[in-house]
Amino acid sequence: MLVGLVIIFVAALAVGTPMCVALAGVGVLPNLLGSAIPYNIGSALRSLVGGLDSFLLLAIPLFMFSGVIMARGGISEKLFNIFAYFCGNVTAGFPAATVVTCLFYGAISGSGPATTAAVGAMTIPFLNKRGYDPVFSTSLVAVAGGLGIIIPPSIPMIAYSTISGASVSDMFVGGVLPGILIALFLTAYSYIYCKTKGEDKEKLRAHYKEVRERGFWNVFKDGFWALLSPIIILGSIYSGTATPTEAASISVYYALIVSIFIYKTIKISDLVAVLRESVKTYAPLLFVISSAVVLSRAITLLQVSKIVKEAVLSNISSKILIMLMINVILLLAGMIMDSVPALLIFTPIILPIATSVGVNPVHLGIIMIVNLAIGYVTPPVGVNLYVASNMTGIPVLRIAKGVILFIAAFLIALLMITFIPEISMLLIS
């Protein structure tokens, strides 16, 4: 039964079935085929509605709404100028500033594709004009955009917490050091690339001189409110002042105030278009989440997690091999589905196995999300690849070739995060 359901699910995705239909359909299939589990279409419909009846999940559309406002408000450009002021005169300085901008913007949007789109729209043309290879520039932003789901507040972290029971605040804290580590590895590869391929120093110095002539105070003053955004959002959560959902509400108000009244990059008349764009972004995701709940309930009733756990632990005793196996499964899953449905499907199966060998649920959540972040730049799904391709006109396959060595750097960081739990757990009190 289990193998058959997996085959049907993969086949449904292969022929272009919408993700939400495939998830819900496979969830009710066992009952339709005469299985003993009492999970019929009526139960599935109740799960579709009840799956979204969560105060925590309300944070997802709110964070996505604030991210769209920030993107429309040109926040990424102001962040980039601050970081470029300090590192624009060194080898790979501007690529490094791009990675750090993705890091900070991820703390605003909570989304990989949103980070890629917002940061890439400004930095890719900038890097190309300064002599960098367009494929390198595009690949850099596509991969660094994955930091958007690792650095808190992360939408996939919220989804993982709802299914695993792990504290979303602990997940947010646990993602900080892994996100910084991955950013360092991506910057290190950028340095090696620029050192090997060379840079147009004349163009780079000219822009760096232009930024420096503005003076630190003017650059900082222009980007201050953008820098303050993640501090306010995350500070309210970590201090216990607000829950993640309440912090998401704060982020919306903050984004509106900064974009409309301080930077004046958005007019009140633009809000209808901003809201429409937000709904187009998060409405499909919420359908997927509710459909994934249907499949998750079916998996629970079929005792899939128990069957898989017994099969794995009876054949593999090494914790190292089990963790490597989990990473491989998640990397493959990231190639064919988005991060949120992957988390909702695989968490109930993988969590019992990981905890049985001593892995903390928060640590496991970080491992899962880092794996799925790599999925944003691996075909055939590779959402960030398509976002970057649409912005630049570069074919997806060319970008996919350009990200290979960036992915290698990402994988090294993933292995460190997997086998050095302190990277994820150090900041959690």
C-alpha cells in the first residue's frame, strides 16, 4: 500500500497535477481502495478546513504581506548600500555584500523566492554593469536567496513547528548561526571565483568611491530603518514580548509605516495592488498546506512513521548513516516539491527516526530546512532558478550549471550543521 501511494503521488506530480490535488487525493485514496482506515472524503474535507485553523499559521500570510511591502519599498537596495560601503573595496566585496543583503532581507521576508526576487532585481544588474559574468551574478543571488528560509522569521520553520510540536521561537533562534555559516561559505566561494577569474577593478573602485563620497552617516541614515526591521521583528519574539504571529502583525505595520511615511517609496493608492500581489503569493501556499494536512493525517492512520522507523532501525544502527540517509532523502524531495509540503509530508516520518537516535527536534528542523533550501536551486522544481531566469532572461539550465559549485559550498555547510549540533543549538537557552 505504502509503495503504491508513493508511486501514484510521484506520477501525479510528473503529469502536472497541482500539488494540492495530488496531496489531498493520495490522502483519501487508501479509504477509496477499501483500506480499513476510517478516513473518507468527509474527514478529508474537515482536515482541509481544520488544517488552517491555527493561530501560528496566521503568521505565514502576514510575513509574506510585509515582505511584499518591503520589496515594493526598495528596502534591499538600502541594505546593499550599507554593506557595500564597508566591503566594496576588497576582492569579491560586492558579491559578499549581495550575500549579506540576502541574509538580512531573509530576516524580513521569510521566503526564498521573495528574497531572490527582491535582492536580485537590484543586485544582478548592478553586478553585471561592474563586469561580473551574468551567470555568476544570477547564480549567486539564486543560491543566496535560499537563506530566506533559514534565517528567521522563516515560513517553513513555522510549518515545521506546527507538525512537529517544536517551539517556533527555538526554531527561529536555531536558524541564526546556520544561516551565517552558509553565508560565509557562499562568500568564500565568491572570493575564490573572483580571485581566479579576476574583477574589473576600475569599475568597482569607481562605484566604491561614489558610495564612500556620500559619507557613512548619509548611507547609514538612508538604510537605518531597513536595518531596524529584523531587529524589531526578531527582538519582539526573542524577548517574549510577542508571539511569532503577533510579531508578523508588527512587521506589517512597520513595513507600511517605513515604506509610506519614511522612505515614501509606496503610496497609499498602491496598497490595493500590494495586497493583490500578496494574495496571489500566499493563497496557493495555504491551499497546499491544508492539502498536506490531509495526507499527513492519512500517514498517521496508516502508521507509516512506525513502519518506516522499525524498518530503518532494524537495518541501520549507525547514527551517522541514518543522518546521511535523511539528508539524501530530503535533498531528493527538495528537487521535486516546495519546502512547505515537503516538511508537512516528511516530518511525521523522519522525526521519530531522528529522535530515536538522539537528535533534538529543533536540530532536525534546521537540518530539514537547510536541505530544502538547496532544493530551491536544483532542477526540476528549483523555484529560485525560475525566478532568477525570469528576471535576467538567462535559460534555467545555464543558471543550474552556474550554481553547482555554490551548491557544493552549501553542502559542506549542511554536513557541518548535521554533525555539529551546537551550530543549531548553541543560542537556544
